[in-house]
Amino acid sequence: MSAPLEHPDLELSLPVGNHDPQLTFRDPAGQLRLTARCALRRIHPAAEKATLEFLASPLRASLEKSGDLIPSKIANAAEHACIAPGELWLEHPRVEPISYPWEWTAPQWRAAAELTLRIASEAISSGWTLKDATPLNVLFAGARPVLVDVLSFERRDPCSTVWLAYGQFVRTFLLPLVARKHLSWPLQGTLFVRDGYEPDLIYKALGPWKRFNPDLLDVVTLAALLGRPGKTGRGSQKHLSASNPELAAHILQKRIARLGKQIRGTEKGQNRSEWSEYTQSAAHYQAADARDKQKFVRNALQLHRPSRVLDIGANTGTYSLMAAEADAEVVALDADETALEALWTVASRREEPITTLVANIARPTPAAGWKNLEHLSLLDRLSGRFDMVLMLAVVHHLILREQLPLAHIAELCALLTRRWLLLEWVPPSDPMFQEWLRGRDDLYGHLTEEDLQTAFAPFFTAVDRNELANGRVLFLFARIPNDQSAADPAENEGVEASST
Amino acid sequence: MESPTGYMTILLRIFALVLIISGAALLFERMAYAYADPGTGLLAVQAAGSALVATGWYLRRKIYSLFRQSTAKDEPEKLLDEGSVEDSRHP
């Protein structure tokens, strides 16, 4: 969690990036704004009574106790300049960093979906229901999904047999996972669709036999056929109710159980990717080299005790887990989803404070949504948030595969870290460098360690150096304090757009 | 001439229609006021699913009640037998 602001009044005036954020505006019940210290949710007058009823309910207490729901308290008007007399605002703790579904691995999608279904089931048993069910209502606190939208709850008609958020759950949770499994559509593609995939889109893309897969028959085939224009008229505004509340609850619980089965059915077999077995198969690393590297990293972590670490190119997470062991909150970033899946699975099982993001630092996730202001870009969310950044065996990827000049890489590192940068230099003589050089010796074959130091000198001072037996060099750089503090992104922890 | 997919589509539509009609005997309609878009096809799928589950629920109850009736019929005889034992103790 971020450090509190010393002057709460600043929370309204601090911009993010070049724009003021567009906070949530679709839900008629309320709006959200984020400050460095907390999330503030304004409840509109028409929704105040229902919100207070939910806050007083045993369901809310139970969900908060289990950690499935973000804690809420009534915000104190004296602490926040934005609260006008007579307004109801809720205050929630911040979950850092904001992660969007298009940056999650498939197991994270399933974990978020199962969380939503678990909460929906408990709500039904308690006389409540979820009025919406989208992955954008979930954030990851470390490796654990948490529902962050308390306005999703509303009283349930005891006789209703319809879960009105069912359609949204299917479109936004289930069908992207179905498309990934059966059509190899990447989950990252959901960046471009606000409300998921329509059944008809998936139906047309599936082959004739897959349309009759028992797991897809209702949510894809029947939904597509019954949902075509002209098939439903006024009936689409009506839903079935049972005369018996016990039967209605039974029907709803059966529906939740089926969705859970369908979500679990989207698991694929063991995946391999270009990088998922890199740690085990790295032939250019002798055991002694790997030991020396780990010792250097561990020492830096133990000595400087960073509270927040960004691991760029985290792969399966050897160094992310090491940072977590040193009590740091870690953001592990990698473009290889399969490698990151392995890390998330371990982090989730061990309840480590590691948030995994599928992203390429050279082509970071762009801002998205309405006017490009609803969802922040990756760099807006990460800049200046970390005490230490790890870039272990990443720089040569950026040079050779992304064709980035060293000076640009140094500038990016200076943007991300507030204090330390731990970097591994891979020289042109290294087999991995040679593999990607591909005849471009004139452009890159001459690069030396001195070139690296020269490029980083405007932003960093090298405070430690360790050359491994395989020729790679580990550096610990300290960031030179930025005198222009007004332009320092670390100071600009103001209002941000939310994921909900 | 219909293709196999065409036949399956017609069969599925008939199946859904039968479910909705049979379910209508157990369920009734109300207006839906949604915040999230419930979808037209997915709402119809819920209606069909509700009918299916409701049919099973009523059938199961009917079967249970049949067993309960037969048990209830047995019980007076059993009590009578027990009563006769009591009677034999106190002639």
C-alpha cells in the first residue's frame, strides 16, 4: 500500500500522466476516486439506504472476514476535502498495483471467476445477489483475488430464478477463457472489449462439432441461437420467477455450480513456451554462476530491504520469490504468460505478496476505455512506485529484440525506481547475445560494459559490481535523486483512474 | 436437404421450446430490472435451465412424498403391533 499523503487536500489536485482520470461513471449507485492513501466511493442519495443495509449485513462481515471483499468504512468528511456535508462516502484501502484482466494469466482469470461465483453463492444464501459480475470488479492483492466493488450487492427477489448478472459473467469471464482454450484467442485481446465476448461471436468462430461440446452447448450454442434478432421480443425484458423461494434459491445455486464447472473446464493441459523452462535449461549458466548471481541479489535485498520491488522479465519467479522472502511486496512482470502462470501458481499456494502481470515492458499495456481515461497505462501505474527494480538478463532482449538504445533503457529504469536498480549486463560474447545478433554485428557487436555505464550515468551511480565466471556482470545502481521534484513521478501519487 | 448441423439446430430449438413450455407450468414471468446487460440469448438459456431444474426439483419432491406416504401408511400398523405387545404385558 502506498504511503499516506501528508496533506489530504492534495488528493483532488494531483494529476496522473497528462490527463485527469475519468472515474467510474456507469454505476448509477455511486462513483469511485482513488487517492494515494485510499479509495473513496461516493454513494449517490438514491442508493444510500441499500448500501447502509448491506454494510450492516452479516454477509458483508463474513466476506470481509474471509478476505474475499475489500474492507469498507464510512469516510470521515474531516479527512477528505472532496466530501460535502450530508454526502455518504465509503473508504477502502488501496490495492497496489491496479491490474487489469488483460494482464492476468489464465489461472488468475479462473481464480477471479471462482471468487465471484463463491461470493454470488454466499449472497444468494443470505438473501442478496450480485448485480454485476465482471473481472473488472476484481483486483489481485499479491496473488489473491479480492472483490473491490461493494456496490455490486443488492437485495434479491426471493422468488426470482434469474441471476441478472449471469449474462455478464458468461461474456466477461467464461467466454474469454473458452475462446482461449478452443480458439487460441489470447486473453490480452479483452483489452478491446468492455463487456466481453457475445455468444454469437464465439459460436461463429467454433467448428460445427465444438458447438455441441456439453460445456458450450448452453452458453454458446443455445445462447447464440436464441439470442439472434427476432427470436426474442418483449420476452427479453421478462424473467421467470418461482412461487416457492426455496425452489428459486435451488435453481440459482445450481446455475452457479454449473458455471463453476464450466470455468474449471477451460483448463488446458500443461503448457510449454519459449521461456517457461528457461531456468532449468539455461545451459549458459553453470551451477556456480547461478549460485553467485543468487548470492549477489540476495545480499542486495537483505542490505537495502526494499519494501516494493519490480521484477522485469520475472520468468518463473526465482528472484521475485527471493524478494518476497526479504519481506518485499513484488510486482512480477513478463511477456511470457506460461512462465508467469507457474509463478502465480506457486505464489498463490504459498500466499506470497507477489502480483503477476503479463506485459512487455518494451510495449507496455496502453491506457484503455472511454476516451482512453478509464484504465491507466502500465507505466502510469508503475512509474516511481518501487524501491528496487530488478532487470536480470533483460537489457540484451531490449537491445537486440526491441532495438532500443541503451540511453532509452536507462531513462525507463529511472522512471520506474525510486532508489535501486539491480541489473545484469550480458556482453556481446555471451551465447544468448550471439543467438539474437543475427548478422547485426556492426550495430550491436561493439557494445561494452562501459557503454552501459555511460548510458546510465545521468540517472544512476554504480555502487556494486560482480562479474560472473560466464562473463555476465551484475550491477547494483543507486538512482541519483532528481532535483526537479515536481516532475518526479514518485511524488505524483495522486488521483488515479480505477479498474472498477 | 438439411445438413447435420441444421438438424441439430432444429432439435435444439425444439428442446429449448419444450423446456420453456414445461417450465412455465412451474414458473411465472416477472419484469426484469437489470444493471448489467442480461443478454437476450443468455436470459433465454437461464429460463430454459430454470425450467429443467424446477422440473427435477418437483419430480424429486413427488418421489420423496410417495415414499413418505408409504412410510406413513406403515407406521400405524407398526404402532398397533407395539400396542399389542404393551397389551400382552398388561392383560
